[in-house]
Amino acid sequence: MENSGTYEIVVGLEVHAQLLTQSKLFCGDSIAYGAEPNTHVSPITLGHPGTLPKMNRRAIEHAIKMGLACHCEIEKHNYFARKNYFYPDLPKGYQVSQHTTPICKNGYVKIKTTEGEKNIRLNRIHMEEDAGKSLHDVDEQNTCIDYNRAGTPLVEIVTEPDIRSSEEAFAYLTEVRKLVRYLDICDGNMEEGSLRCDANISVRKKGDPKLGTRVEVKNLNSIRNVKRAIEVEAARLIGLLENGEVIRQQTRSFDANNGTTFSIRDKEDADDYRYFADPDLTPFHLEDAFIESIRGAIPVLQEERIKKYMALQLTEYDATVLTEDKTMADYFETVISHTPNSKAAANWMLGPVKTWLNENNQEIEGFPIAAEQLAKLVQLVDAGKLSFSMASSRLFTALLQSPEKDPEQIAIENNLLQQSDANELVPVVDAVLEKLAAKVAEYRKGKKGLLALFVGEVMKQTKGKADPRMTNDLLLERLNSKE
């Protein structure tokens, strides 16, 4: 439906990201998630007469960091405005936001599509305070209000209408979520509401330069639901046009249970909000040195890490998987700082470690083995003291149980170290060849694939402890010497 036929979808996204500060945007109330309702409030949060707001410096730093990472221009002369609109869960009766001076302008976020890379242009990134939360399922007769979230600092990241499919929207949101987590300015947790998305959707005839009437779908709480909502709403809009009906500019909501959108209200324009400069907050000026100090604090982002790891002989796929999540990338970075064998370290991360994380439904923060310990496993295999098979099956399991112990000591205690002494292996190799004399004759007649059989038998006799390379060399030496 999306780009087939005669219609084209046009989408712009507004992403609200709660900033990782300790306190609210204009007062010292905590923004910690999960507290009892209305416990993170003060006279300022509750909008008592005579109270005055005070700006949160860390929120400004986070907003600038996001803007720089998105190639934006940073506005040096900033002020806050009052957005006059009835919010039942904002006690003041207005929201404090930036309007005419967004702190970041223009810029873009790069996404990967099936056609290649594409830049989704940004219109602006601005700061504002979050609203509280209306609870409709606590009391049968009344809506309850929790003001804990009211005043939490947000950045709103607004795209130009550059998105042309639900797949592109999915890719864009995935990149934004990854970016705020890399920058450590938002945890990106859509389930808890710390990252929320509104989608502005319209459709038009292909080739028509004029934008269609847009509909906004509010408060989508997962990347998958954003994709679904765009598909559903685009189909509805096309259906209206096909039936000769007029599309009304509306604000709608998405019901994830039945996959439909429904109208909340007719859409307001900016004039309806009656913006004016907030008289209680002084304008603030950003100096070049301050902006540059924030630029210097931006961590190495995914694109740069992928290039670095590919230079260390990792495939682009492996480098991409290892850097999808910043905490995973940081863990891998620590591993390779303790061992030069980056490829082996990647194999451990994408093999045993990822398997354990998936089976235990854990992120890397919950993985019990420290990065330095994992590096020791790589070194033990590289030194020929342990085969990868033995290390990944036996030693890895033992280390998970006792992550504080030295891996080599665990290997010694469990008699796992490889037999790398030729004097010990020669009798085993000779016994195997004598036992399989008929197969030896077949090998010497040309069945070279039987070598694996002999290696496997030696491994069986040594309970997997024989050094595979030395076993191979000893077998070839004996098998070929009498031909």
C-alpha cells in the first residue's frame, strides 16, 4: 500500500526524549522513575503563586550534545516561551518550551535503507518541560493525576517531512534511540515513556509537489507501533481520497490492540498556543568555548567504531552488531584493550557471550564475566593452552559460576589444559593409527578426508585436551612418512 499505486506517503516525526539529569528542568525535584505518585513534587512543580523557576544547566549541555551529534547549528541567543494550552497534568496551566529560538536548528540523521543511505533532515531540536501523567484506571469515577513527571526536561527532535515509508521511520527512530543512548543523554526506554514519538502523516499523488493535509498520531510508545501506525493511517487517508472525501487536520491516537487510529481532537496551529516569552526565566547566551567543550565530550559514535573495527580485520556485519548498543561496544572495547586478537574477541562476543545474553534475557550490563576476564580466555586459546571448543564449553561455563576467579586457575583445577607436549601425544597418536589400521590404508590410497576421523579419535582418547594443531601435525607426519 505504502508507495505502490498512485500515492506517496509523506511523514515527519517529532521525538520527545527525557534527558538524563538528576532533577527537573526548572527546579530541584527528582525525576527518578517509579516513585509513588506525587512524591517528586514541590511548590515550583505544583505552580504555586510566587515561586520562580531556575534553569537546569545539565539539560542545556545535553541538548547541545544532541544537536552537535546531528550536525545542527547551535543557537547562541536562547529564551523560553510559555505555551498556553490546557494540560490537565501541568499545574501551571501552561508549558514552558522554546518556540522562536530552538537551541538547535537544521542538521540531519543518517539512515540506511534498501536503496542506500539517506539523510533525514531536522527542522529543529528544542528544550521543553514534560507534563505529568493522567491515570484513568485507578478510580472508576475520576481521572487521577500524578505530577511526578511534570517538569522533567525534554528535547523535542523535529524532522522535516523527509520520510517516505514506515520502514524509513523505523530506521530513523532506531538511529535516534541509538544516538541518545551513545551520547548518554536519554536511556531510550520507550516502555517507560522516556522516548516518545508523534508521527505527522499525509499522502499525495506521486509527483505532486504539494503536501497533503496532515494528521498527527500522538504518543507512540514503541518503534514497532510507529511503523504500524504509519501503515494503518496512510491506508485510511488513501481510502478517504479514493472515496472523494476531504481529509481533516486532526490529532489521532493509535490503538495497538486492534491496529486502528481514532480521533482525539481537531489539530491546533501554533497561533492557538499564544506563545510569549516567559517573564520568569531570563534569556541565556551560549559562548563558543562552552559549545566547544561539549563537542569535545561527545563519545566515539557507532559509525566511527565500525570503521575502527573493520580496520582490525572484522567484517562490516560483525562490527555493526558489536556497536549497535553502546554498552556492548564499550565492553568489547575493554576486551580488545587487553588482547591484540580482535577477531577472536569478536567471535567470543558474538558467540558464547551473545548466546548467554539471549538465553538469560539480559543486556551486557547483566553479564557476570568482566571484560578483562574474557580477554584472558582469548589469550589462553591463543597461547595454545586450551582449544576454543574446550574454552567455550567447559571453562566459560565454570567462569560464569565463579567470575571472580582466574580463568587459567579454573582450567588447572578442572584439568582442562591442552596436552601440548609432543612426548605425551605421540603414544596416543600411534595407538589410534594402530587401532584404525584399515582406515590408515584407505587414507594412503587417497581418502585424505579420513584425517578428520583420526583427529577426532585422538581428541576422544585425550578427552578433548589434545592440542589440535599439534595432533594434526603428528598425524600427517606419520601418515605420510610411510607412503
